[in-house]
Amino acid sequence: MSSDLWQRCCERLAAEMPEQQFNTWIRPLPAGVVSHAEAGQVVSVRVPNRFKLDWIRNQYAPRIEMLLADLAGQPVKLELSLAPRDGAPSRPAGGTADAAVYVHATAASHAHGHHNGIAIHHPPAPATAPPPPVAAAAAQPAGTSAWSRSRLNPSLTFDTLVPGRANQMARTAALHVAGAPGQMYNPLFIYGGVGLGKTHLMNAVGNALLADNPNARILYLHAEQFITDVVKNYQRKTFDELKAKYHQLDLLLIDDVQFFAGKERTQEEFFNAFEALLAKRAHIIMTSDTYPKGLADIDERLTSRFDSGLTVAIEPPELEMRVAILIKKAEAEATQMPEDVAFFVAKNVRANVRELEGALRKILAYSRFSHKEINIQLARDALKDLLSIQNRQISVENIQKTVADFYKIKVADMYSKKRPASIARPRQIAMYLAKELTQKSLPEIGELFGGRDHTTVLHAVRKIGGERTKNTELNQQLHVLEQTLKG
């Protein structure tokens, strides 16, 4: 009966929570043990550490209690406690740190939805773990020249890429290309802001292909290098050399094609290379800061070619993805990043992976110079300049004004009761940006939008966040708004 009640509760949670969120917080929990008390049933669940206990208690416990009571047909109290460490007694001397935490159902406003990040599966990498296969292949003398010729970075592989909702579609497409180059998604066009992992992803494809076939002719380069090659060969009148270099490739990886803007001769030569490579079923992967139709001063015949395969976006990483990136990059520095510190940093550094790396470097340096362990206070001290700048910059009021100006509506419409689409849509976008760019909770955001319920805000956040991955025009508008707000 005990495991059955917990199992059914988990099934209900799995149906209503985002899959990866459920996989991170609920699925790993051991089955709840049911006991009986005067007031009804008690379900006891052991949680592996204090941080996860606090997070589950604050984010999910009220909803779990409601589901348990609904399934059991009587009041159910959820009891969360820390699982004893291996070889340690269940309660240490003093008994407070591991004391059971009793959670009672609270107002329905806390039922669910206060956290809308996703989980990233990032198994710990012990120091003795073997290197990823691609990196190992790169280290072999026989493969060195191949990697050198390709200009690939052998450390940028699928193994070292942290997956998440932000890069899910792009990563899936890249894996397909790596498995069967020239077969589908050709060309693959990946777009998004700086520091989001576009270069990592295209290098991962090249490294995977080179590991499978060391004789594959692969070239990774930035668009500016292609421009330089065109200029050099134009001056020397050696266009056969240019064709020999680019037209015979099996895989061309070219970063930041927006740099081709206004350069007619470069565009002409790239068009010729593009056509020659597609004709021989070679694969082309490109990146840009915007989607093909949004590229300025680039010939339409090129942008239409760019859009003829598969165009996918990489978004700024969501909360759990940022946490996973921090933990993984700290591991690469032979340092353990506590989860609570990773969450603190991830909540405050939202823009891109490069900013996360910068924040991590500051924390590691501060820890080493001060000879102090990494904790939240140390992270706060190390990042105080960054945090003060962020706290000055973005407010919900500023978001409302910026979005209202952008969509040409009145600021007052943000908190009015009017509901035509021309007003409701910008209001939802402003709510989404308020959740993404400020530290405000859903109820706090709702209050600033005319006293709306937190569920209204949650609906807006999920709706705009979901549409953003499919609607390139909306994504571009949001990108402009985010850049404007961040200054």
C-alpha cells in the first residue's frame, strides 16, 4: 500500500510537471514510507542533502501533499528528512541538522509552478574517468594532423556540451548530422546570441565525424577567415586555390555568417562553394546571431539557401542548465562547486555561458587567494560588482515601459484589465521577461501587473517560452528587448 500510494502520486506529478524537472527532483527520491497518526497518514521521504530538501519543500511539497491526500481519500502529511550519509548515524549529536522537516499544505498559490527551469542530466565525472572518445582520438599522433588541418577544437565535443531545453533542438539536429552527414538537415543553420554554445555544437559535429573517419575532409573557420581567403585569392588571382580548399570538403563549419554582410565578392564565392558542396552531398553547418531572413545586407539567394535545410535556435540557458554548466566547468577545474552556490550564481548570471564562466573564474580565484571554502557568502563577495550592476539595471517597471514602447501601447495597459490581443500579448511578453530578467517571484510579478494571480503569470511565462522556440519572429523580438534592457 505504501509504495503504491507514492507510485501513484509520482505518476500524477510526472503528468503535470515538465519531464526533465520531474526527472531531476522527484524521480530520484526513494519510495515514500507510509505510517499512520491520529490526524491521518504520514508519508516519510528521505532526501540526499539539505539543499535538495529545502528546494523540494519550498517548490513541490504542498502539491505533493495535496495529491497524496486526494489519492488516499484522507489528510496526508509529508515528512521530509535528510538521508544518513554512508557510514554515518541517522542523527548526529545535537540532532538538529538532520531533524525531520514536517511540511504542511499551504495556500493553493504555492501548489506548483514557482520554478520553470529544466533539469540537466550531468553524472559526476570522477578524476579517474576515461577521457571522452573524441578527445582521446585527438591525442593520438596519427590523428593530430587531421585535427590540425580541420582547425577543430578537440575539447568541444557532445560529451562536454551540457544539454538542456535551451539547446535541445539544435543538439538533436547536430547529433543527426554527426551520425549521417549529408543525409538530412543540410544545411544546418544554428542561430542565437553570443556565448550560448553555437561554436561548441558545430565543433562537436566535426569532432564526432573525425573520430569516426580520420580521413574525412573537415574545416571549421570563422566567417572573417573566409573573407580573408577571398580577398587574398582575389588579389593574387588564384581562385582555383580557393575552390580546391573549399569545394572538396566533406563538412564545412562556418561561424558568424552575418559578417558576410555587404561583401558582395565574398558572398559570390561562398554561394559557389555552397552549391558545389551540396551537389556532392557534403554537409554545411553555419551559425549566426539571427535567423536567415533576419540577416541584413546579404543576397536573398544566399539567405534562401541558408533557410533551405533546417534552422534552429539556441536560447539563453535556463536555470538548471546554468547550474549544470557551472558544476561541470568547476569539475573541469578540479574543483567541487556546491549545489547551493551554483544555484545562487545561476540565478544571478543569466545571459550566456561566457558570463557564467567569467563568474566561476572570479569565485575560484577569490577562493584560492583568500584560502576560503566556496560558499554563498564567498560567491556574493566575489561577484559583488556584477550583482550591484544587475540590481541597478533591470526592474519590472523598466520592462513594462520598454515592452510598451516596443509594441506601441500605453504603460497603463500593462496593469489594466483590458484583454484584446494587441494588449494581452505584449503584457504576456513583459511578464515572461520579468521572470527571466529579475529576481521577482511569480506572485510579486502578478502584483506589479495589476494584482494578477501568480497562475496568470505562470501561464504567460510558459506560453511565451514555448512559442519562442518555434516562432523565429517572436524570438527575434525578445532578443531585441533583452539586449535593450541589458543595455
